[in-house]
Amino acid sequence: MRPKTLSAVAVAAAVLAVNVPAATAAPSPRESFFGGGLPLSAAPVTTTVASGVTLTSLSLGAKDAGDFWTVQVYLPGTVDGQLNTANTALGAKEIADRVVGALRAKGFEPRLEEVSSPAFADRPAGPVGWTVRVGRYATGAEATSALSTIRAAGFAGGTRYTAQDGTDAGAPQKVHVLRVDFREFGGTVGTDFGPTLNGTEKLTDLAAAAGAVAGVNAQWFYNSAPGGMYVKDGRLIGSATQGRGGIKITKGGRAVDVDAYTAHVRLRAGRETVEIDGVNRLPGEIWNCGGVGGDQPTEKPQHDLKCTDASELVLFTPEWGTPPAGAGAEAVLDAHDRVTAVNTSRGARVPAGGSTVQAIGESAAWLLGHVKAGDRLRVSERVEDSKGRRVPLTPDTTILQVGPTLVRDGKVNVNAVADGLIREGTDQTFTYNWALRSNPRSMIGMDGRGRLMLVVVDGRQDGYSEGLGIAQTGELMKLLGAREALNLDGGGSSVMVTSGTGIVNRPSDATGQRSLGNVLLVRP
């Protein structure tokens, strides 16, 4: 571990000088990664983006001579599985022991390492599995060369940089904090997307088109469309992942509430009422799972996992663009929910102000048997918070379901299980790579002074900025002063722009900023 480059007193003084609070009380076990203060390696730099909008860039930690590249040898799913096609980064000790023995038999010197998870709000700290690693290399190129040799010997694997294991509080980090003080700023903070939901756009293009003073990426996206509940200007235009964390934004960004949300959309045809499975997504594909019934392999949230359902009803609104074509059935509704056509295949355009309801599998048979042209259908929506209370969808309401939750009521609060970060089953490779290891992250929150916060931490850039695990991201937001905070899409999607600078951070993709499903913009 590298030492902090500033004393605790100096850190607190430097941080407070730019209104980035340092912790003063002893941290709880769940908040102890940074030891109650940020390891600043240089004085924070704050610039004014617009009246009431500031950008503070922080440099934390430093590169350590003890950090190195290594080869991570993948483990098979079972103790007798094939080694050359193994694809899990960690597993049970008996499986890891077998791989260690096989490597030694081929002349390699492997290391067996146990991986543990920090405590989350709904899961205690504890071991999650074992990894097998070989070698210590100064560069990624050397590790890649060694990986080729190991693969040639009949094993599978990848390369890792140890400073990105998510266990080193002194690892180098570049953090960019945008604060919007509505006591001085007269504009708004809200979401935007391109011409249609079904398509992606770059943040720089969307910000320029809107004349925004700043912006960051927002939701993750699948099949070129945002994933998770998306309410914009009071309209529900994205399916819910039932029970996942989200943020409700009202008063143009002046009020935010982090909570868990569910949504129920129902279709009434005559005397029968059925639940619509999704809104503005491909029928049969439920990314992040957490659907309303019949989904396989689970109906619980599982981040970045695609569940499926062969029988679904999906509502499409004009925001989507051209709905997908395919087998099944559909009803076309005008602006008054009057059925103008019932088709035995899918793909009709959405009428202005109207909608279409697409159906596949058994749901297609139901639709054809219960709906005919001229019928007046009723589509009802109900969004609820974690306490089951109805959330009014006023024209001033925006909800982005992303997650996980990071800070609630001033306390670090990451619901890793409820938000689907912990994989069901024995293979915890996803949990390890996405939630525990260091990655670029983007966040939104509100601090104790009522200022909206948009934050980006760069990552996957060895020696420059390694990124953070999810638990550490929650602690960072608390130390930055957040009373409420939510994780946004991250990885290569993490990007922040201002009108004066352009792209503020260093996106981790080699090609630069990604095209995104939707974004958060600070508009004058």
C-alpha cells in the first residue's frame, strides 16, 4: 500500500477549501475504504463553468512501485471441466487447486488468491471465490506475451493490473465533480436523447444541440436503447427493472430522491385486463431481468444479464421510432386509445400521439382473440417507490432507473443483491469484474447544501486513474458531501463535458467517447 501524500489535516483543509467535505467522524465498517478522508495527491482545481455551476477536478493517490501486471488464468465451471475453454475468473477452491496443480505440472509458478467482497447494505462482507494468477510484469504488453505462452500450454485467461483489483485506497484516481447551485443557476438539469429512443448519440453532440453548459452519460443501453425505467417529463417511456434503484428528479433538478422503483402497465380490453411486460424494448428480451412474469432464468434483477420470455406484450410510444418487425401480432392505437388496426405480424409505425402494442407467443393469440379494430382500449400506468406508494408522474417528473443506490439520507447504502449486482448461482465472475474490481464510474447526487452533483471517476488506465469498485464509489460520494447518490452507467460510457472545455475526463475506450442511449444535461 502506498502512503498518502498529504497528512489527514492537510487533506481536510485542502478539501474543505473547495467545498468537497472530508469525513470528520470515525467511519463505520461499511465506509472504511478511504479511512474517512480522501487521499489527495495534489490541490483540487475548481473552475466556474457558468454562474452557479462549478467543476472541481481531484487527483487522488499515486502509482505504487508494487503495482504490476499479471496473467489471470480462468477456471472451468466444474472441477473436471476443460481447462483450455474455461471462462470464469474465479471459482471454488477445489477447482482453483486443480488449475494450480495443472499449471505447476507445465512448469509455471501460479499464485492462489482468495477474493472477498466488502459489506453491502443487503449482504455482509465475505469471500466470493478464488483466483489463479501467474507472473509479475511491468507492462501490459509483457503480461500479454506471457498469456500467449500460457494459452499455448492449454489454459485460458486474461491480463490484470493489480492496482485495479479494487482493494487499494491509495491507487491513483482522477475525479471530476460538477456541482449545480440553484441559488445562483437559473437553468435546469434533465435528460435528453437523440431523434428516437431506438438509437444512440454522442454526449458532445447532444450537449451542443441543446446549448447545454455541461452534461454526463446517464442510463446503460441495450439494443441501442436505454435500459431500465425511464420517465421523461412525466411520460413513462422505458420499462422498469422491478425493484432496482433509481433517481427521481423534479423542479428542474432542484429536488432529487434516490429510491427503488417498480412499474405496472396494464391493458384493458373489454372485461379482461392483462399486464404489459415492457415499454419501448424488443419483445422477448429483458435486459437486466426483473420483469413482470414468465421470464427465464429469473424474474429478479440481474445486472447485464439478458432474460427471455417467449410470450410478451410490449407497448411502443412515438419516442421509440420505428418498432421492430417480426412474427406475432400487434394492435395500433390512435391518440385516444382507439384501435385503428390489428395485424398478424409486427412492425407498424406508431401514430402521432398514439401507440402500438406488440405481442409474441401466447400473448399474440390472446391479442388476436380479444382486440379488434374500432375497440377502445385502456392503458393504465402505476409507478411505485420502495414503500409501495404511487409516484405521481407530473410534467415535472423525471425518473432514471440505473443503480445501484450509493448514498441515501447521508449514509452509504448499496443494495448489491436487490440491484442485481450479485449473480445468482455459483459463478461470481460478473460480480467480481463489475462490482468488486475497479472500473470507470459516473454518478449523480445531491449534497447537503442542495447542490446537484454529477461526478465521473476515470478508470482502467494504469498509473493514471484505476477506477473504483461499487462500494468504494458509494463512499467517495459520501466523502464528496452527497446526501443522496446513485450510480449511472460506467465503464467506457463514463464521460463528462462542459461548454468551455469539451470532454473533461478521459473515457476508457481506445476510440474515445461512446454513443449513448440518453444523457443528463445542465441547460441554461
